Amino acid sequence: MSKGAMVSVWWRSVRVFDADLTAGHITLNDRGPVIFLSGTQVAVPAVACVFALYGTEGLDRHPALDELRGCVPVRAR
């Protein structure tokens, strides 16, 4: 249930990260309460978190982003 809270995440302080982009949700914890995000745009914070935790190699290899690797870029018209 959404509480409509605004949160600030220091990506490099995240200790727990789990993502299921197929289901459209991510869970993370950065020393405070567990943050659960869901919806159509969760790929954006998932990519930010993977990059902060694992760098560019994580963007290439982290299994949480497998769903994005099959995407075909949209070309501007």
C-alpha cells in the first residue's frame, strides 16, 4: 500500500538490493527502512542502483537487468 512518501536514496550506501523487472518491482535498503518500489518505471532506479553497487560491469552482467538487455532502442523520428 502506498503511503505517498518521498524518499532519498544514497545509492552507494545501499546494502540490500533485489529486483524483478518482469514483475515491476525492486526492494532496497540503505540502513533505514526497507524501500519497496513498484510500477512501470522501476527500471530507472534499478539501473541506478546496479551502477552504484557494481559499476559498468554490473550494467553488462547483473541478472536483475536481464529483462532490459533484450530491449530494442526506439529511434527518434
